[in-house]
Amino acid sequence: MVKRFSRYLPATITALLILVFTAMPGQAVTSVGLGKESYHINGHFIAYLVLCLTLFRAFSFIKGAKRLWLSFLVSVIYGILMEFLQKLVPGRAFQYLDIGVNSLGSVLALLLLWKQSFLLPRPLSNWLKK
């Protein structure tokens, strides 16, 4: 039973971490040293790349290209929702740039998944196929 649901755990943890960092007030982001724009952009890019990859694994019950596109679509929509959430957090703001960076991370994941046998290391490729 646990093994059946273990495929959802990485995507759930990734989504929760994104939510926690999104809900941090602006002052808290600066105080932990993540206020620099380069950290901010890299964080968005990497987080949504990982989210898309883990969603791909979570959707292993879907076969073919639908699985690939659903992983991409869900990660992009989640990124848009997180930007709207930032409008409600003190010291944070909605930014179209962040949506673009989130989406670029998801696009890279999409490309990696599409060509996974050529681009990804064998252990990661095998993990995604489970």
C-alpha cells in the first residue's frame, strides 16, 4: 500500500516546499539570505524544473504523451497560482517575470523528459520510468 503512494511523495514535498517559500513574507526572505534577485530567479527555475519532473513520476498511471503534457501543464498552472498567492503576502508581489522563469523551468523539464534516454543519467531516467 505504501509503495503504491510513494510515487506521489516527491511531487507533494516539492509542491509544499514551493508553497512554504511563496508564503514567506518579504522581510523573512531577505533575512534568510534569499533576497538577491539571482537567488530568486534560480530558485524559481530549479523548483519548477523539479516539480515538473516529480509530477511526471507521480502521473505514472497515465501513458504516452498525455503524461508528459499533464506534468508540464500542472507545474505551469501551479506556478501561476503561487504568483497570485504572493499578492496576499506582505512584502511580496505578483511578477510576470517569475511566471516566465517558472515556465522556463517546466519547459526544460519537458525537454529533458522528451529526450530522457539521451540527456538524463541512467539512475534518474530509471527513477522516472517507475
